Amino acid sequence: MNPEPSSSVLIGRQRLIAVQSFFMEEAVSWLFVLKTLIAALIALWLAYRLELESPKTAVVTVFIVMQARTGMVLAKGFYRALGTIIGSGVALLLVAAFAQERVMFLIGLAIWVGMLTAGATIYRNFQSYAFVLAGYTACLVGLPAALDPNAAFDIAVTRLTEVLLGILVASTVSGLVFPLSMRELLLSAALKRFATFANSSGRALSFGVPTEEWGSLHLKAINEIVTLDSYRSVGIFDNPKTRQQNQTILRMSADLIAAASTLHVLNRHILRLNDSGMNDVREVLDPLLASGVRLLQTHVPTTASQAQQLVTHIGEWQAEIQKHKSRIQTENNFSPEQQLAFDTAVMLLEQFLDEFRCYGRSHSALQDERIIEDDDRAPLIQHGRHATDFSQPLIAGLRTVLILGVMSVFWINSSWPTGVLALTIAVVVSALFSTAPNPAKMVFQMWQGIALSFAAAFVFQFMVLPNLHGFTQLTFGLIPFLAFAAYLMTRPKWGAIGVGFGLFFSTLAIPDNVTQFNYAGLLNSGIALLVSATIAALAFLTVMPMGNQLSRYRMMRALNRQLIIACLNPLPGLRPQFERDTRELLRQIAGMRGFNTAKDRATLTDALTIQELGSAVLELRTLLGRPHSLDATRLSSVQTAISALARFYRHRNQRNLRALRQAFNNVIPQVFDQVFESKGKESTPNDRKIQIYLHLIHLQVQALPDLGRPAAPSPEVNKEVAGYAT
């Protein structure tokens, strides 16, 4: 027998792992710095050799496009090129239409930028970025072109050439100099999510996870699923295997969310068993769950093969449950209430294990580079779009329009020499951060980066640059500043500062083909940049700021609508749509302000209730579409109760709540009554499942708080159905 390692040995191992992890992260960071420097300097040299009007634009593009992974660079470069082409085309159209009417030109520009900023909030990942680019590129090209309409086409072509040069160089360097594929990151993230889900499942099946902690785990899982999808969407650019397995990854996400949905309902049921005195049921369930709980909590997979072994063991555990289920039901003299609780737990457990194994198989297919063809189950996330309330894109678009309008009025009335720059950057910052979870904080960090870049550009322009001769010396003069910016970009805490420094140091400091030492011009440009960022930050803080009550109310209304859709819309494809959209809305609500206060935690509880109710309603409606023994009267009563649920979530008031409770109080005894079996109809396997899902919905309905009162579970819920739970 091998001796157990001492605590000092374990601590030493942990420290060694921590040191290795630190140096690996630092190596990746410095590799990013190296690649950014190489790409920026090559782009600058080519821009000088090609005698482009503004070589700094190519360097700025490199800083915008360059990412740690090659797939991210290719994806961002593709969407930036697409956005720049579209934005330049629209700018030329606006100049052609309103060259002599600056007010009409600015109105047209505002409408375009507002529409594209609003569109960016409907998409995610780099698709959203393409909308932003197409919007503010119209400003970058259109405003200078409007001041000189005869040179409009040349301005657009020059801008497009400089941007495409930066994209080409950044993509080439990222793909040739120590390339880092998205494939490894995708597989690692998928394995980590599988292991985390297995561990959370073990906790839920043992004693249940309390609601507040479960909400945190739930939100973490949602964010990780969204991250996985972002890895998929950019991974297809740099790896043929990821492109081939696109449907497999979508299938894995769909299987994961299906299993997570059932686990959510099962966790709530286990918590109710703990709180309702179902000790006899727990005594019978615990031995049945013990081996699986131990398996899920102790066999945490760290490799793909271990994950496959866990799925195999889950299958063996499921077979063991099937073998002992009938014996337990015959040997225990449960009361009707206890029998219903036991049957509910076993049915949800079996459904969860089926879905967990489906998730495990699709995860194994991803790791083994096998392809799963798409089937009739719709994927979790499609085409990069996500659910939101229409007020969110409307607010984002109007805020950007307001900024453009205010800056335009100030520029026109003051004849500010650098007003075009201030107006352009204010619109860029507003559009760029409109989709950020905390835009005001991000803009403030960028403001800090702009301030640092202003000071650094002053030092470089008037102390360093006059002593440099030729491109080689210019390169050595720029390297410390550009490397500093690139390193800041690798730090999550200072990333926005690094972006601001890199972009605007390049804008202010890098000389054009004809070098000019213009102290007043640099001062005016720096002030314009700071003013524009300040205006954007103030707009984010004052114009419907993040987490305002109206936005949260509207988002909760949108979440309520998802339950109405689950109750009333046609069933095909409805469950994956419901699971996808409710989780996305919950993620957006959490991103607004978090769940830190008692009121916020009540909102989280309400959101989790909506998800549980929606899942149960969809399962119930699916069962009602299969063979069952309910006659027309009972079926009509069930459908009436479902309609009452939709009516309550459409108009949440005390009258509709009373009607909802009454509808379920009426339907429960009808469905649990076995009279229909005596009328010549045989019971079907779906009958008990229909009873179980009605029971689950009834529990949640009775636990809904009276409006204006805090939520509290109803102690009479189980007693009301005890007489019908045979």
C-alpha cells in the first residue's frame, strides 16, 4: 500500500503548478507582445514604402486586430474588412447625396450610425463588431470627405487600403510567427465545462444546491457556454477540423443545455424534499444516488479519455437504477404524497442521465475529431444572434445619435479646428462600447489610456523623434512605447487602458510620410481625444446607464414573454429556443448590475422560477401530444391551466394570480383521479409523467408570492395534492 503524501509535499506540488501556470501565462503574453511589435513595424514600413497618406492607420489597425490566437485575428480581420468596406461605401453615398447640405449629411450619418450601433447589440462576437465598424467607418471616411467632396473617393480608397494592409500584415504574422490555434483552447474549455458540470451535478444530486448558490453556478455555466460558442465561431477561421465539427460543437452545446435544464428542475425538487419532511423518500433515494454522486464528485475528468470513462460509468449507474427501481416501489409502503415525490425524483433523474450521456457522447466526438451530423434537435445558439428586449438596441442607437448630435452642434457653432477628430472619436467610443457589460468603466479606462498616450506622444514627438534618422532608428524609438501598450492589452485589469494607449499613441505620435513638428496641432488633437472620451463616458453614465430600473424591468418583461411563448407557441424547436433565450436574457440581466441586493436576489429567484416553469410546461405539452388516457374534459382543463399561466405572466396582478392558482387547484384532482381508467381506457406510460409535470408546475404556482409580498414556499402545497397522488 502506497503511503499518503504529506501535506508539505502537496503544498509543494500546488506551488509548482502555480509557478508553471504563471510562466505559461507570461510566455503567452510576451509572445503576443512580440507578434504585435513585428506586425506593427512591418505594416508601418510597408505603408511608408507604398507612400500611403497616413501610415499610422495601418499600425492602429494592427493594434485593433491583433489577438493572442490566430483564429481570433483572422475572424476580427475579416469582420473589420467587411465593416470598413460597407462603411466606406455608405460614406461615399452620403457625400454624394448631401455634399452641400452639412445638416442633412450629419442627420443621415446619425441615422446610419444609430442603426448599426443598435444592430450590434443583437449579435455577439465579431459579427457585432462588424456592425460597429460599418457604423463608425462612415464617420471616419465621411466627415473628412464631406469637407473636401472632390477628394471623397481618394479618401475612401486610401482609408480602405491602409486598413486592409494592417489586417493582412497582422493575419500573416499571427499565422506564421509561433501560431496559436483556437483548437487547443476550444478543446480545453470544453473539457473544463464537462468536468465542472459533472461536479455540479454530483452536488445537486446529493443534498441539492441552495437557490442563491445555484444561481451563481447557473450564470457561470451560461457564460462558459457563450464563451465556447465564441471559440467555435472564430475557430472555424484557422482550423479545418473545427470547421468540419461545427455542427458537432453546436450539438454538444444543445445537449449540455438540455441536461442542465433537467438538472435545474431536479435540484429544485431535491431541495423541496429536504424542506418538506420527506425523510422516508430520502432514505430510499440516498442509497440509489450514492454511487453516482460519489462517481461525479470524485472522478473529475482531466483528460478526454477520463471524460469518456465517466460517461461509461454513468451508463452503468443508470442500469443499476433501472434494476432497483421496481423493487424499491414494491418494498416500500409510501403514502400517495411520498410515492409522487419518489416517482418525480426517479423520472427526472432518468431523464437527466439520458441527457448527460448524450452530452458526454457529443463531447467525446469533439475531442476524438468525429463528426456528428445535425439531427432534428435544433442547436442551442444559431447565427450569432441572441434574445434581448428591443429597448436595449434602441437605447444604444439613440445614445450614439445623441452624442453625434451634441458634438456636431458644438463643432459647427465653435468652428473647432479638431472638431472632426473629436466628433469621430466620440462616435467610435460610443459605438464600440455599446455592447460592453460595463461601458462607463471601459470608457474611463480608455480615457486613462488616452491621457497616457497624450503624454507619451508629447515626449516622443518633441524629445525622441528629432534625434532619430531613418526607419531603423524610428523603429527602436517606437518599440518601448508599442511594447508597453501591447503588454497592457494582455492584462485583463488594464486591457482597455492598453488599447487606448496603443491606438492613440500611434495616432498622435507616428509621423506621416512628411514629418511635421506641430506643438499646437498635437495639443489640440490630444485635447480633442480627451474631450470626446469624456463626452462618451458622461453619456453612458447619464443616458439610460447600465442597470437602470427601466432596463431591468424591460428585460424581466422579456423573460416573462419567454414563458408565454413556452405556453402558447407551436412546439417544434420550441424547447431549445426557450432554453437558449431565457439563459441569454438572464445573462444580460446579471451583466447589468449583478445580484447583490435582496431585490436583485429576488429577481434571480424569479428568473430561475420562470426557467423551471417553462421547462416543465414544454415537457407537459410534449407529453400531451403523445398517446395518453386523458379524456377531452380533462385535457381541456389542463390546457386552460396552461393558458392561465400564460395570462398571469402577460399581466402579473393579484387577480390573475388567484385565477392561476384556482385553475391548477381544479385540474390537479381531475388528472390525479383515476375515474377515467374505469371508462374503458387503459393507462399509458405517459399518464404518470403528465401527473408528475402537473405536480411540478402546481408546486411552483402555489409558491409564487402574492404581489407585494416576499417569496415564500407554500407549506400546504403537498397537502393539497396528497389525496390525488395515487
